[in-house]
Amino acid sequence: MLNYFSNYEQYFGPLRLLHAITFRTLMAAVTAVLLGFLIGPSLIAQLRALKFGQHYDDQRTGELAARFDKKNTPTMGGLLIFFSVFGATFLWASPNLWVAVAMFVYAALTGVGFRDDYLKVTRRSPQGISSGEKLLWQTLITVLALAALLWFPASGQKIREFWVPFHKEPVWIFTGGLGVTALLVLVFFWIVGFSNAINLTDGLDGLAIGCTITVALVYGIMAYVAGRVDTSHYLLIGYVPGTGELAVICGALVGAGMAFLWYNSYPAEVFMGDTGSLAIGGLLGVLAFMVQQPLTLVIVGGVFVLEAVSVIIQVAVFKVTRHRSGEGRRFFLMAPIHHHFQKRGWPETKIVLRFWILSLMCALAGLGTLKLR
């Protein structure tokens, strides 16, 4: 919104800064941090007063929660992130279709996650909305978002292109009804997959949001590069006009994440809950497709992928061994994998810091794919 004041730069020279996406991205990050600090104390106090704490049904998870005094920590902290991102984006991003679709996905999934968390805390049960209802909402949101992108010629052409790391041209263009269906399935799996992956990662204080910050930083750079004709051509990646404004959203997410981390760091005062993880995962998933870097998200979000894969391995090994011997075995002491290290006696802060280091390494590797073509 504030970029419209750049039209009056002839009256006040510094207003020309509002033309620059880099400046507005930085200001979005600062604004989101300030909003987070402004909202945080009252929101956490309200959640605590309403006794909106996390509930557990798994005995082993419950033991860990009790041991580290997490059971009554309020959830729904994703609201802090959402209001900070939304406010900063509204002020600093220049509205276009890419921004509108990204914020629609983020807002809609925040609503779904909030409903899930609300049912859990009011029922005092780990059961929120059913998995079927959640998938229904995620499918509807994905269909509406993709339909909007396909409707307009400029975005419709670009969203059909499928790029992979280390390749200097699209490897596939989704055309026809079958192609659009395949694209819908891919976008859906990215939204659902990374939503679940971030949810699984959100088990230790500061772990999920710290990794989210590094991923958002990388995709902010990628959005900026994809939106510039000179740098995109130099790096041999797809040029997508208008996606530079998505860097402002990523900047806002970085700032909101830093503010949330202030309250989520050990010992956590609030958890993000599905209100945060579901929405952030969906936002990152759709952003990855918009800037034509979907598979790069697997590299950049390597910690999220590791957490999800550890659960898949644990379940698979348990089912196979139970079928053969009648009593299932476990590959890890506990899954997701951060709980495995907890069971081995690692301090929580050490696990979080080491996973942050892994996330930073993954982020650097993801950035490296921009040049290696």
C-alpha cells in the first residue's frame, strides 16, 4: 500500500525508495518484528487465561512434555505470526495476483489450523477436525489458488512451467486437462506435505520457527531474482514478472518469525500449533511453485523433510516387523527424529541449535542451485 506514495517523489525525494523491492522487503521485516512484539504479550496472556494449552494422547510424548514442562504451554501462537505477516505485507507489498494468491492461501490455511487448534483445546483432546475435513479444505484452497493463477494469461503461462534444480530451462510444461490435473496434484502435495512436515518439526522450543526463518530468507532471495529480468537471465532461471513482490511477504515472514522466536525460544511461552504450521507450510509450498523453484524447497527445507521422513521410516519399520513377528520394532527411539535425540539424553537446546545449523547448511545448498546450471 505504501508504495503508492512513491508517485509523489517529486515533492519529497526519499519517497523514491518505495520503488525498491529490497527497501520494502527490509521494512516489511522490521514492521513484522514490531507488530509481533506489540501483539505478543497480550495474545499470550489471553491464550493462557483461556487455558488454551497443548494436549497429548501419546504416552511417550506426554512423558517428554511433562519432563520439559510443556503440557500447559498455550498453543495457537501462529496467530501472532499471521497478524504480523498480514499487517506488514498490507503496508509494504505492491498488490498483484501473486501476492493476492499467496496471502489467500496463507489466510485460508490459518483459518483451518485455528479451527483445528480450537477444537483440540475446547475438547481438551488431541483430536481436532477430522483428517478428511482437513484434506477437503486443503484441496479446496489449492484448487481456488491454482484456478486464479491459471485464469490470467501472464501467470497461467508461468505456473505451468516445471523447473528443476541444475537445469537452465523448464523440463516440463503442463498443458491440457491432464497436465493441469498433474499440476494440481503436485501443488496439493507440496502444500499438504510441508504443512505436515513443519507440524512434525514443531516439537521443541524454537525448532520449527528457526528453520522457517532460514527457508523464508532463501525464498525471499529467489522471489527477488525471479522477478528481475536481468538477474534471472544471468542465472539461467525462469523470469516471472511480478514475483519480486513475494520477497516482501518472505521478509514479513522472517520478521514475524523472529518476533515469534522471542516467545517460542526455550523455555517456550507459546507454541505455534496448527494455526501456524499448517499455514506456513502451505505458504512456502505455493511460493515455491510461484517462483518456479518447487523441488529446491526439498533442499532448502531439508530439516522439515528429515523430520517427515523419520516418521515415515518409523511407521514403515513398525508395520513390517509387526507383520512378521507379531510385535513391531522401532527404527528410532522415538519419532520425529528430534525426539530420538531427546531420548538419547541430548539437551533440548543442543538439538535445536544443531538443527538450526543443518537448516542453514540446507539453505546455502539451495542458494547454490541458482548458479549451478
